[in-house]
Amino acid sequence: MTSNRGSTFFTLLFVMAVLASWNGCKKDDMEVPDDKNDFDKSAMLNNIGANIIIPAYEDLKVKVDSLHIEAESFVANPDIARLTTTQERLKKAWLSWQSCSMFEFGPAADVVLRSSINTFPADTEQIHSNLSAGSYDLEAASNTDAKGFPCLDYLLNGLAADNAGIVAIYQSGQDSANLRSYLIDVTENMQTKVDDVLSDWQGGYLTTFKNNIGSDIGSSIGLLVNQFNFDYEILKNARIGIPLGKKTLGTPLPEKVESYYGQYSSELAQLHLKNLKSLYEGDRGLGFDDYLNSLDAKHGGDLLTNITKAQLSLAIEKLDLLGNPLSNEVTQNSGAVDDAYTEIQKGLVYLKTDMPSAMGVLITYQDNDGD
């Protein structure tokens, strides 16, 4: 009987030990960076949505609407003065886009905004095919690079060597009637998409966005971090690397720059990077940097945010040294362009590796760059 009590006692101890071990393992398995963190992620998302994203789309709407109105005035009576004003409105709208490009999720993803209005360079053969046919579907995949800002860049800046020649084509050139219609159709298409995105943000998506505070796939933070990095790589690759020749064994491709005909590609890239840094810092409110600091995120023993901000500032400094047009810089000042590219590339380890890791975010988009 004593032996049975001893056996029962040790069996009970064994069961208790197993349970304690299981509970301990369960607790460890559940721990993620946010378990002991009281950072207000909803407040950060609200700041980014209400004070950065919506105002950016509001400004873009104003600029695109103004561009459309001026384009209508120009095609109604093509002359150099109206063309010059329309060209200026195009540049203002394109610059405004640089603060919206990184938000390709939710409403923007629904209308495929980024690829619809800024796939560059423009496919001039497709544009002329549309002009010759006189009919086209701007939503067709074949027209992705025959609409939006790059298309307008060609239609307003690239049809002839100077503005007098461009005006003459609109007045009486081949397919001039179709050309005037096409210009208006493209600006209207842009208007519709920007209006839809802004309306969704103002109509309730902000609430959805700020309340989706997880870090899993589909969460607001997950979407933000992924699109921030995707857009950063567009800057590194499409805007700088490809024209510089990083994909062609060092052979520059100046015709691949953004705004090839308007010739303010460096200015667009410079503003793009500054807007990315502003988003990282939450402008004047809570941003990625505040969240990462609350997590005590480090790189090599130093605060990750300090290193990241310093690297972004250095990249901006190098990029600001480039003049317009970038198409000339990649052939005549390639060393300076390469310096800017290198500093932009260095930021990827902090933005695409360290930041998602600290936040518990999975990078889900695919790239073939190798970073």
C-alpha cells in the first residue's frame, strides 16, 4: 500500500512537470515583438491615413482635375500658350503623384492605380496604333503603358522637336482629331481612378485601415510595409538602376527614364525619395520610426531608426546632386548617378529586412533584383 502511494505520488509529479513544461513552451511560442508593447498602432495608422494618405490623394485630385481642364482648353484651340500651360499642369500633377505612389493597397489596388497612371516608359507604338484605329480600350492590358502620365508626357512633350511643331500636329497633323480625343480620354481615365480612390478613403476605408492593427498578411501595417518597400525598389530600379544600365551590363538606357520627354525625371525621383522618408517618419505625427523605437529595434547595437534615417538622408543628398534631365546624367554624369543608386540600395537592408523583421511583417511581393 505504501508502494502504491509512492507510485501515485511520483506519477503526479511527472504529470505536473509535463504540464508545466508544456505551458512554458506554449507561452514562449506565442511571444512576438508586440506582446509586451503598448505602442498605439491605431493612432499611427490614423495619422498616416488621415494626415498623409488622404491629403496626398486630395492634392493629386486637384492637380489631375486642373490638368484635364487645361487639356480640354488646349484641344479646343491648340496654340503654344495653351500647350505650355497644359505641360506645366502635367508636371504639377506628376510631382503630386510622387506622394501617392507608395499606397498601392486597398482602394488604389482595386483600380490598379499605380500601373494605370505611371507605367513608364510609354509605349509610343501602341499609342500611335490607338490613334490610327480611333478606338481603344484604355483598361486593356495592352494599353497599360499607353496611358497615364508617361503617355501624356509623349502627347504633350514628345510629338515634335519643339512646341510649335507639337501645336501644328494637333491643329492639322495626321490623326489630329483622334489625337485630341485621345488626350482627353487619357486625362479622364486618370480622373476617374483618382476620384474612386479618394472617395473610398473618405467614405470609410480610413476606419478599416486604422482598425486593422495586426502585422499579418492583409493587415494595414503589413500592406504599408510591403508597398513602402515595393515603391522604394521602383525608385532604385525603374527610376535609377535601369536607365543607368544596372540591368544591361553597364549599358545606359536613357530612354527608360521617367518623364523622358518632359525632362524632369531627376526632380520626380528626388521628390519620390523625400516622400518615402516623410512616410517613414510619419510626417509630423506617429510613423514607422516611432513604432520601431517602441520595439527597441536595433541594427548592430544601434537604434535601427537612427541608422535608417541617416541612410535615407545620405541617399537624398546624393540624389539631389543630379540635374535634369536624368537621361543626360546617366550618360554624362554616370558616377554621380551610381553614387545615388548605391546609397539608395544600402537602405534596403534596413527597410526590407530589419524593419519587417522587427514588426513581425512578412514581405510578400516578389522581385528579381537580388537587392
